[in-house]
Amino acid sequence: MARGDRRAYGLARVAVVVRAGAAPLWWLGVFSAGVGLLVPGLTGRRIGVMAGAALFIVAAAVVVCARRKRYAGLARSAVRAGKHDVLQDRAVSVRNWRRGHRWWLLLGFAVALGGSFAVPAAGGMLLAGCGAGLRLKAAWLGRLERAGDALLWVRVDWLAANGGRPAGKAVKGYRSTGIAAGDAAPGGARRRTAALV
């Protein structure tokens, strides 16, 4: 992204886009794992839960570590957002991601439930591990933002058609704002407003 670029763009928070899938993956995973425990399966519940625990840890670690260098590099080279750039609300970014991924979420849920007849709870714990990994990655981005005292934003038109991939090949750079900009705190969580006295 050229430093002299004065055009205005729609910007989405990087951490919000990363975090958008955490809750649906977690809850779909927890629900399908719970249902899976009701089915003895081919391997039995004990083996299913042990396999699921291993899958949970591996999935969370893979999701957290994936493309960290790319995120960190884009964060280091972020340029200041222009005064005419439009900051996308947190709710809009989350809704766009979830709408764009709804069929993948349903497919993952169906596969996790179906897999319970073979290995109880394992598929659900895998989904939940992916959700936990996204939450941890968003928290890591929040620490980057706090360390740099700046929030990281990505151009909406550089995101994938499904509202995701904030560090994909199409993303040429991030923009930054002050830590108080937008309606999401560092890490992408809802910003808590101070109580009125």
C-alpha cells in the first residue's frame, strides 16, 4: 500500500475478523461433542474423548500458529488510516464472516455429528479446538495492538468474498488508528463503555 495513497476505504478490524468464527465453532463443537457422548460409537466413549482431546489441542495450536509471521509483518508495516476512511462496525464484520461461512459451519457440524457414530465426541472437540484457536489468535493480535498502541485494520475490498482471510494474498498492508477508534477493544472483543455516574 503506497504511503501517498489519499483515497478513502472501508476498513474492518483485523482482530474482529479473526475472532468472528471463534464463538460459532466453539459452540457447534461443544454441542456436537455432547451429543456424540450419547452414542457409544465404534471405538467407545473413552477412546473417543481421548482422541478428541488430542484433536482439540492440535487444532488450537495449528490455528494459533498459522500465518503468525504474515500477521506480524503486516502489523509492523501498517500505515496510518486517513481521516476519510470508513471504520466498519464490529457487528457488521462479524455478520459478514458468519454469513459467508454459514455453509462451512453447517457442514463441519454435520460431519462432527456423523463422525460420532465412529469416534464419539472427537469431531466436536476438533471444531471446538478450531474455535479456541481463533480466540487465542485474536488475543495475540490484541497484545500486538496494545504493544504498538494502535488498532489494526484491513481494507474490506481485500478480504475474501466470504468476509474472511485478513492476512490472505490479496492483503497488501494494514492501516492503523488510535487505540480508542471503533467499537471493538484490542483483540476484537466488544468495547466496554465506562458506566455513567
